[in-house]
Amino acid sequence: MKTFFCELEVTLEVIGGKWKGLVLYYLIKGPKRTGELKRLVHNISQKMLIQTLRELETDGLIRRKMYNQVPPKVEYSTTELGQSLEPILSSLCDWGGNYAEQSFAPGEIEILYLD
Amino acid sequence: MKTFFCELEVTLEVIGGKWKGLVLYYLIKGPKRTGELKRLVHNISQKMLIQTLRELETDGLIRRKMYNQVPPKVEYSTTELGQSLEPILSSLCDWGGNYAEQSFAPGEIEILYLD
DNA sequence: CAGTATCCCCAGAGATACTG
DNA sequence: CAGTATCTCTGGGGATACTG
């Protein structure tokens, strides 16, 4: 039996870590192919991308749709459960935007949007 | 100059990682002494607790108040900036609670509340 | 009690090459 | 294009001992 010491720990178990939040962030905006995600989630390696996707899929947050064709095509999308994180991730973004304005002088920080 | 590729990355830079969210979670409920935090944030080591507190302080999310007495007494509390994460952490908890109900059979998981 | 200083380890993550 | 398989390695993090 798995033991947690508050609900936040449960959440962090599912979307914590270095990449899960970011992958979800882009998938929540709409279905993406593997290559697109690789481009969007900057600096993620092939290995970590696939690994992250597998874990999110196992935990029921995303869905993997495979097209039987050559060359292969795979599309990832959020489940309802995954999509239910949209308001939270949205808030986290807003907070980060504010923080960037408040706590950095112009020129100390830049944000490059990829999508 | 630090470069980010979306606002979420900024947020994760500040409250990402293994412990920051949990430490904030408890501090948002009210000021705490070092020892209390050590007890509440289950399994955190002395080293990681102090390190986490220092980083949160540096980033302006918490405040450290030291009482000049023997034995030493130190109290940590949130700044306004830190407190502004309250609704988000709250949402993350709710989400985790729901997830625990939906995705685990009774007996597969337990949540022990420490405060 | 709060905090520092070390030593040490291993899982998470990077890099590269390969396959269907 | 999507994914697997290895190999490697770093630094996040754990354990312990010590100080004011």
C-alpha cells in the first residue's frame, strides 16, 4: 500500500518531476505528434520524452493514438483527467508571468514562445 | 540572461523540484519553526529542508525571522508573493484528492494527515 | 534547536547508436 | 518517424557527525 502524507504529495507523484508538467502543458492545448512535442518541450531528450509520455499514459492523463502507416504516425492527446489540469497549469503560467515581471529586471530574463 | 520557453518554466524554476511545493504548502497555512517543518514534511532530511528554505527565501517566497535567544528559535513564514500561491496549491491538493479516489482501489493507497 | 560540513551513492537524465 | 537499447555520468539528495 502506498502512503502519502497529504493530497499534494499525490499530485506531485503524478505530475511532478522535470518534464511532466511541460509535456502536459502543450498537450492540453491540443493533440500533438511525437516530433512536435520534441520541438516544443525545449531541451528534452528523445528518451525522456518517451519515458514521460509512457508514465502520463499509465497514470491515465494522456492517450496514445497510433496510425498504422509508413512512416509511423503517433498522436498524443489528453484524457478528461489530464485536461482537468488545464486551469491549474494555466494559473501556474500566470503566476510565472507575474513573477518574471516582478522579480527580474528587463534584460535579465527572456521568454521565447515556441508555439 | 536566463532564457525560458514559456511562463510555466519560470514557475517550475521557482517552486519545482522535490520539496519546495510541500514546504510552501505547510508554510502557507501559517508560520512554522524549523523543527515543525521537519516533522510535517515527511522524510525530508535536515540538509534538504534548510537548502529548500534558503532557496525559497532567496526567491522572495518566504521570510526568515530569527529570535536572539538560547536555544535558538527561528520562524519561517510566507511573503505576500509566497502566499499568492495558496489558491494554486489548494487546487493541486483537490486534484490529488480526486485522483486518489478515482484511480486507486481502497487499500491501495492511504493518506495520513500530519497537521 | 538551528544550522553547517562531509562523504557518498544512485536514480534521473544525457548521449549515441540502432531498428521497424 | 517513432521508439528501443546501452552506456555513461552528474548532481540531487541521503546519512552522519559536528558546532554555536
